[in-house]
Amino acid sequence: MQLQDRIENKTLRAIAEKVEQNIPVDESDARYMLATNDVLDLGTIANHIRTRLHGDTAYYGVNMNLNYTNICQLRCPLCAFSCDDGDASSYVLSLDEIEKRVSSAVASGIDEVHIVGGLHPALKLDYFEHMLRLIKKIRPDIFIVAFTAVEYEHFAKLNGLSIEDVFKRLIDAGVNALPGGGAEIFASGVREIIAPKKIPGQRWLDIMRIAHSMGLKTNATMLYNHQESMDDIVDHLFKIRQLQGETGGFKTFVPLPFHQENTQIESKSRATTGYDDIRIYATSRIVLHNVPHLKALWMYLGEKMAQVLLRFGVDDIAGTYDNEKVVHAAGAKTPDFGSERFLRRLIEEAKLVPVRTTAGYGANGGM
Ligand code: SF4
């Protein structure tokens, strides 16, 4: 039976026909999908693409999170994690402390270190080069996903270097891929409210284009459920799709529901519902036909929602993330450590086959 024959909703059936024929959906299709209550039909289309790309496989990682400092010059209103230098809660991890934490996580069997932090006014590039080399010395084949486009821009300015030179030096020191943070929502009006000092959306895309041209694969995120409109979401998705069409450098798209607690942003004064999350994830899977992976961070969404999304386009429920700080500062209620067994169970009970991987997806992850 063809995909469209399984869809009852007339408009979604037309979208299914496009998907079946590998015709990219357009912006009005995306608007319809972001508003529909026919989430089962929507899920059938998203799951079709997910299965075409990944069969019965679902990915997870065993990794640690390293938030090297919470001191940040930008103090974005959306951020519950950052503070000023000198605040009682401020910290910078010393290289000794980093060595201790990574060694202990490596001994427990992690494959990947995920590194992001605030824009510190005085940490020069050699701190990061030492950090990366130290981590690779502890385990040479560990996969390092490090620093958002916002941090790379900061490193370039602080050190008087081009972005290309910063990439060269940090690749040389051990960076394997980039996380997708800092994208937030590209629309400038909303960005002005939630993160006025952060690089503009266009600059984020330009830095990703440079990263891709230098052989780095990256993720891309989208923060939703704050002040954005549906058009802002559509704009964000299509900008990612367009750049992916040029570079092919995005491995994974990661929508992130906004957590408001301890931030200075009035969100839509409600948490997302299951339908909201399903619409965002399934639409992302269908619009971003050219981005191989769609990741649901169980820590942001709750483990039950992340598991359900495995049938609405998601193929990756992210990692164990030992010691995550950023989203928990904003009130995420999930435990900050999920064991490997716990993640495998979520996948297996969705009747999918768990595959342990890294942000590079390696041999098993294909794509
Ligand atoms: S979101 Fe990032 S750049 Fe903005 S204040 Fe927080 S740590 Fe700094």
C-alpha cells in the first residue's frame, strides 16, 4: 500500500504524495502540518521518512557533558545557566578538574564528550587547545563535539583570529564535530528579545557554512515555545534546509522546547503539550528531508515524550549526558543521568533496535 493510501486527511494525503515522490514540501505545507490536529496521519508520514532513512534502528549515545564555565558576557534573557564573573555561583573548570572528570567518565565507558560553555572574557584559545588535547590524551579515539557557532565567533574576536583559523587550531587539537546550539530561532525580531547580543541568525548560518567547508559535520537546533510565531518556525526550518542543500554538512536537527524557569523570558506561559511537540518534530522530519537525523533530547522533553516521538520522525534520543547543567538550571524535571540500560529500554519498548553511537554516527550510523 502506498503511503498516501494510509492517510485520511485530504491535505496531508497530498503532502504524503509529495513525500512518496521525493518532492520537497513547501512552506504552506509546513504551516498546515504545524497547525493540524491529525497527528496520527502526520506521524504516519514522518515515520515513513524515518523508516526509509533508518529502518528499525534508533540511536542513543553514552557521553558526558562538560560545561567548562557559566561566566558569560552575553547574559541572554533566555538563559538560566549563565552568570557574571564574581557572582557566588560562577565557576571556571581548571584543566586539572576537567582531567579528573573526563578520566572518571572514560573509566565508566563513555564514547563522547559534549563541550559547551559561556563566553568568558579572558579564556584564550590555548585553554581550549589544552582542554581538547588533554581529553584526547585520556582516550585518543573519544569523539569530541565542541563549542557552538556563538562560541567560535567569540574565540575569533577575543584572539584576533579568523573563524577559519580558530577551526583549524581546534580541529588540530581534537574537535570532531559541532553541536547545533546558538541557532535559537533565526527571526531577528524574536532574537532581539530572547538573545539580543547573540550573533544574528545569518551569522550562525555563515559559521556553519564555514565549518562544513572545512569538513566538520554539525548539528542544528531550534528553540521553540517562547515568543516565536509559526512563520518564524517555518523560516527557521527552510533556512536549515537551504544551507543543507548547499553543504550537506548537517548530520542532525534538534528541536528544543524552551524551559522558562529562572530565565527572563515570558514564554507562551505554558509548557508544550504532547501535540505541540509532535507537530514540531514530525513537521521537522518531513520538511528537512535532506538532514539525515532528527534527535529528541529526552532530558528536555521528558523520557516518555522522547520515546513516543520515535514513531513521529525521531531516530535518536540522545545520550546519557552525565552531569548536564544548562537545561536543569531552567527547570527540566528529568533526572540528570540516564543509564545506558534506561535508554535502550525506551527504544526497545518502542519496538525499535537500539544502536549506540556518537554525533558522528560512525560505521553503524551510516549516513
Ligand atoms: S545562552 Fe549561551 S551565550 Fe547566551 S548567556 Fe547563556 S551561555 Fe551565554
